[in-house]
Amino acid sequence: MKLQHYLQFSDLTADDYGWVFERASIIKRKFKAYETYHPLADRTLAMIFEKASTRTRVSFEAGMYQLGGSVVHLTTGDTQLGRAEPIEDTARVISRMVDLVMIRTYGQDKIERFAAHSRVPVINGLTNEFHPCQIMADLFTFMEHRCAGPDGKLDLAALKGKVVAWVGDGNNMANTWLQAAELLGFTVHVSTPSGYEVDQAVAGLRSNESYKVFKDPMQACRDADLVTTDVWTSMGYEAENEERKRAFADWCVDQDMMRVAKSDALFMHCLPAHRGEEVEAEVIDGPQSVVWDEAENRMHVQKALMEFLLLGRVG
């Protein structure tokens, strides 16, 4: 089987996503029914964290154990990517001892260099540039709520023509949404403060046809099927926190923004959230919010992804 990494959303095809989402749905049903499913027995996942995370650690660790595998958890002090030894050497060593590696770090270049010298699949748990596992979970959640047939089967094609409103920072989440839109045929309405725009070159888009830019976040949300946001200050940018609070003051997702979206629009946030900053409490805790389903689904789609990367199209 050909070695496949998952370093950004565009690493898989639309057909691959159709498969992974269907497997995630099946694996989730097994989990809910307490049905033992151990396709990754005797496989080991190494998790390398230069950026700490609650959801990434729990979702990958619990998910791997539920698939019958085991986990090695490494932090910055344990590995020091590129400091204690070259990243390339770390990759060569670790990938001889485990079956799969998940890395959550700062620059995309680190994970790219690691993957280039790894003998096993490498998964991006988050970098400054991309967060593909989160967008995969977000799309799976949206399809569960809005693109499922009477039999519960998810319809990837139903995403075509949908509108996602991104309100806030032009960060790794925004970049990944743009990649997903170009690949799967929906549109992203992007609204960011001046100076915090998305960079089409970073996202690696072939064109700008899959997204539209709005100065007014209210206009970005108009007739959207999904409204989503993230914290104003991502990890690694804490020194800019006060400046960002001033710049983003008008980019708080509130009830007025949700009212101009479609009547059945969903709200998402990758968490952790700061109520009263990037989103009103009434929105994230309101009836249109699916943030808790979204958080849980990280585990289910990542289980399907790990199965796919290690075993291919099983079932």
C-alpha cells in the first residue's frame, strides 16, 4: 500500500473524503452501540505536541485505543523537534518504532520535513497554516445535520452550492475551509478585519472562485448555511492579544448575524471559545449551535482517517 500522509486538507481527493466520512459514520455507530472494533490491534500511534491541546489529545488517544491500538504521547520537552536533533533524524527514528505519527506544532514546514523522512503516515494535528482534522470533523457534523438521507447515509455531493460564513481571523482554520471549498464545491464567505485577511497563496488555491470576501461580517453571514468562527488570538500570537481585541471588536458572531443567515443555519466553533469575544453566549449555547457534536466528531473522523491511512479502503 502506498504511503499516504495527511498534512493539509487537499492531500485527499473528494472521493477519499466520501469514503472516510462513510467509514466515520459506521465507526461512530459501532461506538454508540458499544460494539468492539479493533482493526488497529498491535498498531502504535506516536503523538508529538509542540502546541498543547485538550481535544486533539483526547480525540486521537481515545480513538486509537478504541480501534485496538496503543499510543505514545510526546511533548516538546520529550522531543524538541529540530532542537535536540534535526527533524529529519527524529522522523527517521520515530517512524521505525511506530505505525502512525500525529504532530501538532507551529510551522507547516516542520511537519512537511518530518513527513518527507518518515516511513509511516503523518497526520497534521494543527499547524499555524492548517487544521485539516478539524475541518474534516466540521464537514462531517454539517452533513450529519443537513446532508443525510432517510437511511442515515451521508451525501457528500449535497455540499455543493452550500455557503459557509467565516467570521474572524484569516488563520489556519480559514485557510483549511478555503481548501475544502475548492475541493468539494461549496463557497466560503470570508470576513476579517483589515490586516488579518486570508492569503490565497498560503491556502494553495488554484483560483479565488470558491470564496468571496466581505468587509462587513453581517453581509458575509447573509443566507449562509453555516456560520463559523475561531478565537481572535490563536496559540503563538498571545503578544498581539490586546491589539487583536480592538481590531476584532465588530467580528463577534451575535444573534443578529445568525438571523440574517438561513433560518436553519448551523453555528460552529472549533473550541476553546471565549464567550463575549468572538461569539455571544446566546449563539454558542443556542439552538443553532452544534459545537458539542462537532467536538465529539473529531474522534470519529480521526478514527476513520487512521484506519484509511493504515489499512486503505476496508469494510
